[in-house]
Amino acid sequence: MSEPVIVEVTIAAPADTVWRALTEPEHLRRWHGWDADTLDDEIRAIYLDDVTISAEDLTLDTGAGRFELEPAGDTTVVRITRAAPPGHSTWDGIYDELNEGWLTFTQQLRFYLERHLGQERRAEFMAREIPVPTEELWFRSSHQVGVLIDDDGLLVVSPGATIVSTYGLDAGRHAQLVNQLTG
């Protein structure tokens, strides 16, 4: 039996570009996670060490989730599959923080590839939810919402957490935007 899909996102970028973003450290740090002293170690542990990679099949199995890329012309469908919990055949109706994290990171990947390829990022994590502004909706799921902030940033709000990712902003302007959003 195949593992259920927990995330499926279509990205407006060719598969070879998405593949490089999933497998090359200089790209990974521009979309995965947030600014922290441990970011490079986290990237190495999740995407580079002890993973099963098939460039031919465009799959990357981290052990905690399997990325599968499906080329579709100028776009790529990114699917992440993961075994359902014991006693279940799917994740339907089950809240899981790891699955939610995969959704957040895949949407951050999409934002990077579609809007800011090659640019450096600043990302702030807050262990609290903030009110979602009425900017342009980027995505919505059962537990998360992502909105664009002036095309420079992506705000993702999920239960108990908020991430603000920005590109092209210096540290001062990034901090000003975070303060503006968090009041």
C-alpha cells in the first residue's frame, strides 16, 4: 500500500529548478525553516544526511517524509507522502505538527521559487499566533493561512505559531515589518 499524500503543491517552476532547491544547501537555507543558529544543522539532518535520493525518479526520502516531484511543463507538482499513524490508512481528520510543518515549508519553497529565486531570506519565528492581515492570500489549509506582505514577504500563521519570511529587506526593514505585523 502506498503512503498517503500529506502535502501537494504546484509550483510555477521547472522540475530541475525545484530539485536543486530541495537538494542544494545554498537554496535550502533560502526557504526551509527560519533564522536560527541551528538552521544549517537542521537542513543537513533533514535533507542531506541519511536521506535516500533518486535524481532519476525525482524523489527525496528524508525518513520523516518523502518528496516526489512530478514535472508538468513549466510547473512542478510537489507531493510529500508519509505513513499514516498506526491503526489508520490516511491522515484525514488527524492533526499532526510534523505534517503541518511540511505544509509550511513547502509553501515557503513555492514562495522562494516563484517570487525570489536566488535571493537571500530573513525569517522570524514566533511561538504565538498573530492576527492575519488582509493582504493577498497565498494559501489556506485547515490549520494554516499564508498571506503575501508587499510581495517582499510571506506570513504563515498556524496554531500557536507565526513565521515571517522576507526577501530583499535589510535587517532594520525586516524588524520594522515584523513589529508592524505583531503590534
